[in-house]
Amino acid sequence: MKDFCIVGSGVAGSTIANLLAKKYSIDILDKARGPGGRASNRRYKNKLSFDHGLQYISPKSNNFKKFIIRLNKKKILKEWTGNHLDFTFEKKKLLIKYIGTKGNNDICKNLLTNIEKKFNTHVKKIVFKKNYWEVSTINNTKFLYKNLVLTFPFPQMKNIAKRYINNKLKNLDVRMLPNITIMAVYKSKKIIPISSIKFNNRILGWASNENSKKRFNSNLNLWTIQTNYSWAQKNINKYKNNKLKTKNIILKEFCKLTGLNNKDKIFSSIHGWKYSYNKKQTKMQSYFSKKFKLGICGDWFLGPKAEHAWLSANDLFKKIRL
């Protein structure tokens, strides 16, 4: 029986797994086909791919800066330069944007080196059996572990772990906001001199020119397009019933704003993040129950950024070591 099961291979799960693996035996369980969680990278063809969740990292806290700079020196991350347009005209300090050298899940891949990973493993039930955990999947496979760490978004965590968490955690003021993302490929030989666009628009929130990340050379133009959260809130629960209609609404608006021709589109795919991020910081940074040997961490404890996931995982590690 291994010491720890970590459910989720996003930034929080990868970070806590990396920290614990220095002393304990670890398994990572994730329902996806690969690591990254909301830092996922989706391959289109050959080296052509989309960062359809996390867009970039701009570290603020000193410890996280040091961590990101180390990854940058190792060429796991690199700077994302170019023209980043902001039509919201927010007054913000200009920070360096870091991205994965091959994809934004590179940070998770690096952290999980030499750690046992079980992908396509969807956890549906957890039961504490006096001194160990029984973790069951949707395929009715059961795994046994001494300790358990969950990195689910808040609503999913509260549902699966409600028997084992206290009221302080259950009653946290967390509002997980959704996002709807389109990955689109356009046939064009034109080089578009824009890296990203932050929109002030009734539908769109953000668009990323994947070609500008210089991971591949192609005559095709790849764009990741994300809606704003208010439009996503209205449509997240119904978009699956008519994906084509939802895609067309978003892509029509995108082409209208950018001048791209929708007739040049040769591929598009849609993905909905129902629990994409939490804007506000809660009163907790992470959670650990000695009684149930249960740890919980995630960005939603502290805010919407990948940095918050990393900070939450580091806070949980300190609690486990006490």
C-alpha cells in the first residue's frame, strides 16, 4: 500500500506530488489522458497544439518567481513575447509572460518526473476505512492508500469528500466561474503580428495566437479563443446540446473583431470549463485532516492563477509535515 494518492495532475496536484515524493511513495490518479488539468495542452497535428486552459504564468510572489525562473533556466518554460493587446485598458503592471516550451502542461510534466501516474482513471468515490483510504473509480477499480490528497475544484471536492471535511471548509465563500474555449485552425499564409488579445466584448474575453509561441512553423493559423465569464455562465450548462451553434456564435464574433475569414476555418473544437477559476481569496490556503489523513489543495483557495495552485500545494505540504 502506497503512502499517498493524489487525485488530479494539474499544477496543485503536480506540486504536492513532487514535494511528497521526496519522502513518500506516491500515485497520481487523473481522469484525463495526460497531465495538466486546467493547464492542458491539446495536440492538433504533429507539433501543432493549443493551450486551451492556462494561458501563461506571470509570477508575483518571491518563492514562486524563483521556481519559475529555475524552470526558465532549464528551458522547461520560456518567455512569451510579441504584441499582447488589451482592449480593457486595465492599469496593470507589465509582467513577463512565461509559457511551456512545448505546451503549458510542461510545468506539470516536469514536476511529475519519476512519479507513478494512472491516467484515464476517473475517481467516483472515496471511503476512509479506519486507517487507510479506499479509492474507487467509475470502472469499479479500487485502490488502497494510507493518505489521500484531493485537488478537485471546490464544488466537486465538497461533493466527494463531504463526510470527511469540517464545516469551516464546507462553508467557504467560493464562487467557481466557468469558461468556454474554442480551438480553431485557419488556412492562411498571412503572418498575424499579434500574440494575444484581451477583449472588452459581450461574448469574448481572450484570444491567443498559438503560432506566436514559436513551438511550430506552419502556414496554418491556430487560435485559442475564450469567452468572458458572464457569457459562459449563461451558456455553460446548455452548450453541449448544440455545440455547433455555440461554436458558430463565438467564431462569428471572433472573425468580426479580428478580420479573419470564417470561410478559411478548417478545424474547430469546443471545450467547457464549468469550474474554471475562483476570483476571490478564501480564509484558508489549504486543508489537512490528521484524523482522516486527508489533504486538499487547489488554486481556488487563493485565487484564479496557477501561482495560487502552487502556493496552496506548498501550504498543504507544510501542514502534512507538522
